[in-house]
Amino acid sequence: MTLPGASQLPIGAVVTEPGSTRRNTTAGWRAYKPVIHDDRCVRCQLCWLYCPEGTIVELRGVFQIGGRKYDVKYEVVYDYCKGCGICANECPTRAIEMVPEVV
Amino acid sequence: MRFKTLRDLPREELFAPGHRMCAGCGAAIAMRWVTKVLGPNAIVANATGCVEVTTTPYPETAWMHPYIHVAFENAAAVASGIEAAVKALRRKGRWTAGDTKVVVIAGDGGTYDIGLQSLSGMLERRHDVLYILYDNEAYMNTGIQRSGSTPKFAWTTTTPVGAAARGKVQWKKDIMGIVMAHRVPYAATASISHVLDLANKVKTAAEVRGPTFLHIFAPCVPGWRYPENKTVEVARLAVETGYFPLYEWDHGKLRLNPPSNNHLDKSKRRPLREFLNVQGRFNHLTEEEVAELERELDSYWQYLSKLASISS
């Protein structure tokens, strides 16, 4: 990364781009990654609720799982997941499994 | 309008990922929900602390709001100035952003200890500011030093455990009592484990005119010494054992919120041991020390029940 010179910085060296930490992916932090088994998911939203990074996203649509039909589905954005495992710990149906990352 | 179910909660994320908070950070969950519920029309003044250090690694920021970082001791004073400026511009017809809320975000060091005078001044001058305290019970980002919020007997790097010392010597300061003594219109405690309750309190506190205060319980993985997937579990145990009661001070009335409203009866609370046992910072406790903590907790609940019955 090349840093800007003193004359190129805005006054007060303020950060002008909101939410710019998105440039920094934190995927490399994790040793275990959460995998959602959609057939066991009952859409209680707890993983989405408690994720400290907001990496569990809610997809809208029609999802047919076995004999059941849901209007939402939860997926993990692995770019930012730090692998803390709160989602797997809170999941009431044990639908989230923490799988070791293989390099 | 209150949020009744999890489906009513806002979906838009206003706290960017990629910040450097620890995996499993309790304060990150708190910040995510505070920003979601506040919505985009807010100005944030952030005292030095974990959240400030980890969310603004120059030249990046995790914030999507207009944001200013100020020193430990003056976040509330800066927010007072912002609020006064917004008011003046509005009077002159030059404020076009509508109903903007000014919010302070500070940790327990910036609230209990260093920022207490500016918080008191802000409350006394009746600025229309929402003060949010995320309480992780020590100075975590500088390396786990004790603060006014650290509970008795807790291990920190400045209150070591050994033959001569048994962790922190003093009791935890009652910050809510200090805030309520300023006769603020609204103050509340919330926990990251009870998100619906937390979201409703952020909403109410943002809507009430005048100084409002929110005390959010946010467990810390490295400082409290528990596995990183247990953050929400620890926060939930704190509420269910009665260690951190959920209540709100609403225009002179104290109201206990579920599940703490059942906890006036001691038998409805889970044993305090369950909360202490999951954390490494309490590993050294003896039976007598746990009994002492339990006695103090009982007397705190008696104080709360008196306050609730006098004010109702």
C-alpha cells in the first residue's frame, strides 16, 4: 500500500470513505469455519442476530427444504468471518458445524 | 413503535466488517445493533477505548456515520458541543439533515473513571444526547487493567492473584445510580444476549428528548478468559444469575425487564457460580469469596427492589 503525501491528505487527515475497513478481509484470522447445514436450519435468526461481524446474511426468496418451504435462507460471507464460533454455539438445532480450515 | 419480534429488527448493516475487534467480541455485537437501530441519521462521538482503536485503523474506518474520535475524558463534552451546534444551525434554518441524533459511545474506562466529569456535565446541562456505555469491565485494549467497573476478586494485570492479593479489592461502581441521581428522563441497562430488549432500549433512548443513558453489558474474550464462542452465553448467564439485571429508569420510575423482573425472588435466579465458573478471571475464587459475592449481589437486589417499589 502506498501512503499519500502530507499535501495530498484532506484537512485534519479525516477518513473520507465510510465503512472502508471492508478493504481489510479478516478471513485469515480463523482456524475453524462455520458451515450451515440448511436442512437442519429452522430459521430462528439467532446466528444472524449474534454474529459480531455481521457476516451472516439473510437471503430472500423461496427455498424448498424437504417438505418445508421457507422465505429466507442464511449464508456466511467467508471474507470477514473470524471463526469465533458464536453462531455454532447459539444454534438451537446444531445446524452450524465448525470445520477446520485446510491450507 | 417497539420491535415485537426478531423479524421487525432492521436489516440494513451500518457497521462495516473488516474491523480489528477480537473474534467473538461482545462490544462488536453491541455496536452492530446500536448502529442498526439508530439508523443513518446520527452523529457519533467516540471516546478512546477498544471500539475506537479497533474500528478506526487509519486510513480506514468501520463507521458509516459522521464520526469523531475524542479523548477518554471529553466524549460527552464534545457531543454536547455537537448537539448545541446542531441546535443553533436549526434555529437559523441552516440544518437540512432533519432529526439528527447525537450519540456518545464510550467504554467503561471512559465512563466510570476518566470521562465521569464530562458525562456528569452533559447530563446536568440537559443536552439532547444519547450516551452509550459498553461495559467490558476493565481497560481491555491496553492490556486488561482494572477499572471502576471491574468486579471484586476479578483478576486483571493490575490486580494480580497470589498469596498477597486476591484480584480486585474494591466493589464495582454503580454507574446507573450515579446517572439516575442526575434525574435524567431515561436510562437503561441492556445485554448483548437479549438483543430485542437492547434494540427497543436504543430506540426509546434515541426518541426521548434530553440526556439519555444506556449501559450495555459486553463480555470480553481475552480479558475475562473464556473461549471465544461463549460470548453470548456468558452475557446470558450474567443476566440469568442476576449479576447484571436488566432494568430501565423511565421518567422517575424504575422498571425491571424480562427476565430480570422475576429475579427479585432469589430462587428464580440461577446460582452465581454458573456465571463465575465459565470465566478464567474468577478461577482462583474460594467458597468464602463466592459467598461474599453472593451476599453483595443479594443486597444489590434488595436496593433495586426498594428503588422499584418506591418509584412505582
